[in-house]
Amino acid sequence: ISTSAGINDFRGPNGVWTARAKGIAPPVSTVRNPEPTLTHMAFVELMKVGYLKFLVSQNCDGLHLKSGITTDKIAELHGNCYCEACAKCGRVYYREKRVPYYEHHTWLTGKQLQR
């Protein structure tokens, strides 16, 4: 549902995995600050009126939370690219900018985490 916000998909005809399967470089999104789409906002409205109790999403772009869905009403199966967790205490922090991601690696930021 995020392609209309300018975010590339993974499995479509021009998706990341499709490109990799063809041996070509995946497309790079040029959108730096995507906004929730009408579909994201429709989910918010469905939740407000009680038709939707909980949302399960495979999207990791953070647009469901940005649209107004609260963290207790969503399961983000592939994570959220604006979220980082403290390896020491387990606290979760949502950031304004994308968090660097390196598969199977943790790192010390050298900074005091702030809520």
C-alpha cells in the first residue's frame, strides 16, 4: 500500500526481489520523507469506528505509525526502519530518520539514548 507514497515494492514487476532475480540492481527510491497514503488513513478510520481492532503489516516503512496507528494496535512483521532497540535494556525508540540497519549486527552508538 506504500507504492503510491513513492516507496518501491519487493515482489511486483519492478520490485527489489524481482530485479535481484534478474541479476540487475534493485530500484532505488528517491522519496526521502514519505507520507501515509489514503489507504493508510482508511485503516486509521476503520480503527476509530471499531471495524479494525489490530493491524498486521509486512511493511517496514513506518507509515502505519505515522498515519496514527498506535504501537499497541500493530504488529510489524518485518520491523520498522525508524525503530531501534537498546541491546542493553530492551527499550524501543522511534526516530525521525531511518535507523541504519546491518543484518545480524549490533553496534554501540556512543551516545546516551533518549526517548
